[in-house]
Amino acid sequence: MSPDPSSLAPAIPYGASVPTGIDVDAIVRDLNAQGVYAPAAQVPALQAVVADAKAKGHDIKIVVLTDKLQTFTHYRDIALTVQPKTGGTVIVLGPDSVGSSGPEFPRVVQEEAAQNLTLSDPPGAAKQMVAQLTAPQTNWTVVTVVLTLVVLLGAVGARLFSKRRAAGAHAPGAVAAPTTEESAADAGEAVREGLDDGLDTATSAEKG
């Protein structure tokens, strides 16, 4: 029985364009069987990269293409097309560019990991990219919170210092030490004013 013609045309995600001559079915078959689609001589080294990533809890699939594609975006298009059929993170390495797709790593992390790879050595490039993908990432939420607290504390300190200096400048002769109640009141007011200034500064920084 002849296969259903619809089964010969893989579904291509919106926005993805797979060049003519790329056998998506063969790529999917090899990735599902061994985690790698590549020239035979490179398969063992690439499988070692896949196995090492798996041991650390990451599902990586690697495709190596030996011919340059007309447009560098085609590498990612192939990854986008293949990934729903294989799962994991699909990395497509070519002689001149690289593409990837997968839900585990944010797109910005995937794009950064694809920079400065030694594409003339696909197994080495794959190892480089996987190492970049799985490296500890900066938690920008924590960084933002810390910077905001630093700004707030700086604003409170500056406000308190300016109030003390102004009070000293207006006092005739020797200045009596403030009472505990006065110090607490000044500090409370400085904190409130400093918080307002700090929040204004943080808001302006976010908008900028």
C-alpha cells in the first residue's frame, strides 16, 4: 500500500521554512533512535555530548548538516520543525551557522550559547554550546531587587545626612545632642522621604 501523501509532508510550524533537500523524516528517525543525526564518523563523539547532558538532566538532540544552507535562519527553521517530533532541545549545526529550538532554555540563552562556536569541529561545537546552555544563569530578578534596595538605602542615608547637616548649620553656637525621640523622628522621616526618592529613582531606571 502506498503511504498517505499527507504523511510525506511534515507539518512545518508557522514562520519556519525548511529548504528543499532536507529530509526531516530521516532526521527525526535518527534523533529518536540515537539522539544524533550526523555523518557516521561524528556520531560517537556527538552521542557522548548527548549522554553527558542527559546525565545532568538535560534532553539534547544534535543535528549536523554538512552543506551550507542558503539562509542562516534555515538552521533554526529545521530545529523548529523537528523539535515537536522529538522533544528536548534540538541543536542544528551547519558549516556556517547554528539553530536551536526547545522549551527548556529561554530563547535569549539559546542565542547566546550559539555565539563563537568552532563550527569546523561539530562535536566540539556541540560540546561548547551544551556547556553554555547548561551553565548557571544570572538571576536578573535577584539582581533587580538588590539594586533597588541599594538605591533605597542610599537615598535614606543621603536624606538623613542632609537633614543633620542643615540642622547643624542653623544652630547658634554649640549644638545640643538630639534626644532619642528626636533622632527616631528624624530617622523615620528620612526613611519615608528616602523611600519616596528611591522608588522614584528605581522607576526612572526601569523606564530608561
